[in-house]
Amino acid sequence: MIEKYSFLTADFQKDAPKEMMLLSIISQSFFQPFSLEDNLLVILTALTSGSGVGFNRAMLFLKDGDRLRGEMWLGPSTPEEAGYIWEVLSTPGIGYVEIIEHNRALVSKDENTLSRRMKNLVFTLDEKTCAQFPARAACHREIYLVREASNDPQVDPRFLALVQVDEFLCIPLVAQDEVFGEIVLDNAFTRVPISPGDIKLAGLCGLIASNYIYSTTLHKRLLDAEKMAAMGEMAMFVTHQLRNPLVTIGGFTDQLLLPEGVSDEKRERNLRIIHDEIARLEGIVYQMGHFLKVSMKEPVYFDVAPAIEAVLRSPEVQARGREYSLTVKIEPCLPQVLCDPTSFGEVLRNLLHNAFDATPPGGTVSVRAYRKNSTSFVLSVGDTGKGISNPDKGQLFQPFFTTKEKGMGLGLPFIKRVMDTCGGQIQVRSRVGKGALFKLIFQSREGSQRS
Amino acid sequence: MKKILVVEDEKALCLLYEEELQRAGYAVTAVSDADAALEEIGKGSFDLIITDIRMPGKNGIELITHIMGLRKDIPIIINSAYQSHKEDFMTWAADAYVVKSSSLDELKLKIKELIGE
């Protein structure tokens, strides 16, 4: 017999062991696309919810440069509030999302929240504060349980004045040999002594939290590095694209300014060259702005047949198509296709220009549009041109990759973005010297039955 | 008169180099791709070759490799829009690397250094 189970448990069972509850709450947070702050809140929630480990309050400090800064303090401010919250949290049917919502509201509430009060608590991780708790735990990377705090000179007096408890637990957040912060836990209201079992579980939470912060930070660093690399590539390409027209404009302008003067004929010629190069620069700027625009329009269902015809009838396509044998097969009664109609037109226009560019005059360029099945539609553009080599195939959709002499390498990345936005697919088939076929598969539905 | 071969795929730039280097007192032959350049080198003798890197067909680096196989004695200047290629060791086979600029002064200076006026 085979049974299927879900990763996520729908709600909390009161009688489940603490460890189970804790793992359950925390692991669920990694299923949600929440921010780092939200997920840290989840970990604090796990430490303080009645059904979790059950500390009364949890404080989070994050490392900020060489300082440990108070970030978040979760827990009730008064015993009355504590009683109320624990009652709410242990209500059957209350799930993870509700608890997080509740805690988020608690953390973001104005004025009298604990978080606001602890934001001023900043410890420099130097010798002086590292000799005192709570910062000492982060400095030494060890878990410390502090008892009889009010009589102990090793406890920072500002901290003590704020928390007003005699017993607290310090969990440093350390991952891959790097300190990320510290969690401080106490039982300010119930005054229940912190047990060795609680310390073990809290330590586990600390490990999870620190690894979570570590991987999030790492991920962000990687993304930044990738962005920087992409920007570098783009800068290099743009430099090249802009430099040639600029050199030409500069050079021919200098000729016009020569002290010995130039003939009328040459002046006329130079001005024309300068004029053409400026038009080329404008084209580059237009393409950059157009294809690299940040947001794509929302896809909608629209009648695809007229959109295809409009592109095929456009003067530029007609003009270029004359040099080729252009075959068009459009199935009658095409469905409605999911895409932004303007982007769809641009996609087809781009594919056609690529096909023309790759094919010597006299070759064949073919456009086909047909239903694949009741929910998908295929638009394909094929050519009998030079084809795409295997190494080039891997880079086709990378911005600024081009095999064309004056191409920007922005057409196919644009097509990919359009297809990603409308949940479509792109298939490319090609043999060097034989040609290429680009097949775009869109989501479709039966709509108005215009042919 | 010293003879220079210019290899540049952009028509307008080709024309500009041709006119400006002629004005500076050189005999200039300008071609738009590497194959045409190799043909010219086979036909006549040049004192200097100036080549772009990015061109259709063989690129500038491939052209230099071919020239090295034919004639090792002709000085070569790479003239490219890519600043970053300057650090590329493949370009070291050339005698100079000049980044394209709207002023041809640096290019003219390098030519003068390599072959004189």
C-alpha cells in the first residue's frame, strides 16, 4: 500500500511533543516566499508560541558591521497580554499563517511594543562589551544561561534595566564561522526556570536561524555579483555599439573644421554621414530602451489571426519579404491566445527579421500558425538560412549575444521575456547550413470564431 | 611614401581612415574584411597594417594569426572599440593597441612611432 502525505501540517496539535511543534513551525516558514525578516519572526515565534518551546519572550540582535543591533523583540508586554496571547495561540485550528500575522502585527505596532524599546540597544563587539552579557555570547560563539543577573557585574546594566529579569538565555547566531547575531530568551512572566531541554531546543533554533541568515545573505551576494557581471557585459557591449558611430561623427566633424576648409561636395557628404550615424545612435538608444524595459504588460486573451496578418502586411516585412520566398500557412478559425497583443506583434516581427537576416536572398522563410490542442497554440517561423551552431545555441537568449554584424543581441531575450510573462514556451531546432525553426507555444482558448 | 593597409568593416570609418591617413602623408589601401586584407597582402607590400577586431568572417585576431604565418615583419596596430580587449593576450601579437576614438591623434602618433612619417 502506498500513501501520500503533505509536507505541511494544517494546524497545531496541542498534545504533540514540543520538538515536533518547533520543527513544524520553522520548516513551514521555508515553504513560504517570505522575507528574511518574516522568516526570522517565524523562528522567534517558534521559540515563544505556547505550543512551541514556550519561552515568554525572544529578542533578536543582528550583527551590523562590528556592532550587535537590537532588531526585534517578540512577546507580550504585560502578564495580562501574555495570558491573552497564549490563549489565542493555543486555539485549535490556528495555523502558522495566523500566528505569523498576529506576530507581525505585534512587531509592527507603534510606540509601546518591545521591539521599539530594544532598537536603541546597540553593543559594539569590542573588548568592553564582549566582557558583558548579552554581547559576550556572540563574541565567544557559545550559548550562555545567565542566572541572578541583577547581582552580576558581567551583565550590561542598560540591558538589565530594559529586560528586568534575573534569568535569561543567550544563543549566538553563528554559521560557517561567521557571527550573524544573537537571540536572547527569557520567562519574564511565568518565571519558570529555563530547563536543559529548553536550552537544547533553543540552540537548535539558533542553528537554523543562523544558517538561514547565512544562506539568504549568500544568495543575495550571488545575485548582486551576477547583476554586476551582467552589467559589465552590457557596458562593454554598449561601449562598442556607441563608439563606432561616435568615432565616425567625430572624425568627419573634425574634417569640416579643418583650417584649410573643405569643398562644398565634401561638406555635403560629411554632413550626410554624420546625419546617418546620428540616426544609428538613435536606433541603438531606442532598442536599449525598448527591449530592456523593466516591466512587461499583463498578458490577455486576444484574437491572434488579425495580429499575425497585421505584422505580415506591415510595409517593412513586405519590403524585406520580397527578396525571399515567403510562405504563410495560417489555420482558419484560430483561437484566442494569451499574450500582450503588442508584444505578440513585436515577437513575430523579431522572428521574421532574424529569419531574413540569417537567410541569403532567394531562400525560404515560412510562417505557420496552428492549434496544437484545445489549450495551446503554435506560432512558428522557419528559414533556410545559415542555421545556429551548437555553441551559439546555448547563448541564444542571453542579452547582447549576437552573430549579426550590427545586431544588439536584444531580440531573442525580449522574446523570451514575453514568453515567460505569458507562460509560453520556445522551441528551437536548427542545423548549420540548413536553417532554423523557432516554435512559440502559447496558452490559448476557444474565442470568437473569426477566421 | 609609406604604405598602410586598413582593415575595417564599417564603411564610413574606412573612408575616414583612408582620407585622414592620406592627409597625414601615407598611401592607404582600405578593405572591409580579413579575406580581402590577406589578398592585398599577397599582392603588394605594406609598411603597416591597422585592423579592427570585430568583423564579419575572420576577426582581427584570426587575421593577425594568418599574417604572422605569411609575413612576420609588418607592424600591426589593432584599432578596436573594445577597451577591454587590450588586456587580452591574443592581442599582444600586435605591435600596438589603439582604442577607437573620435580623435585620430593617438592612432597617427602610433603609426609615426612604428614606421615614421
